[in-house]
Amino acid sequence: MSSDDLPSGSKWKSTDDETVTSARKVDRDVRAWLIVAGLALLAAVIFVVQNSNKVEMDFLFFGGSQPLWLVIVLSMVLGALFGQGIGLVRGRRKKS
């Protein structure tokens, strides 16, 4: 028995339609995510190629000659971690 043989008000037919619609939405979401991830990867590769020259860096106990892209990425990661830490401290103070 196919879904076309069921009465028009059948819950099975609507469930099948909802499943197909849901699967298509997930497929669209995955496709969109892959496009965004691909563009981000392309931007990262361009960033690394354009900033591959060496720079002198001195930070606390670390120093030396590093690629500029590495210095920028590490600075961004440290800044994000620092910002998250401050957010956590503020969140705990508000709860107390």
C-alpha cells in the first residue's frame, strides 16, 4: 500500500510528507554550512599567503621571528579566551 492509496486525512501521509520536508531542510542546511565553511577556508588560505613574511615578536618570556599570520591568529585566540574568562567572572558575580 503506497501513501497515495491512503485517505487524504490520513496521519501517515502527513507524517511522510513532514519527514520528506524535514529531510530536504536538513539537506539545505548542510549544503549552506558546507558553502560557508568552504568560503571561510578560502579566506584563511588567502590570509596565510598574504601574511607569510616573518616578524620579530617579544611577548613576556617568548620572543623570536615568527610568521605574521601565526602572530595574528595567536593574538586572536588569546583575546577570545581572555574575553570569555572575563564574561565567566562577570556572570558568576551577577549570580552571587
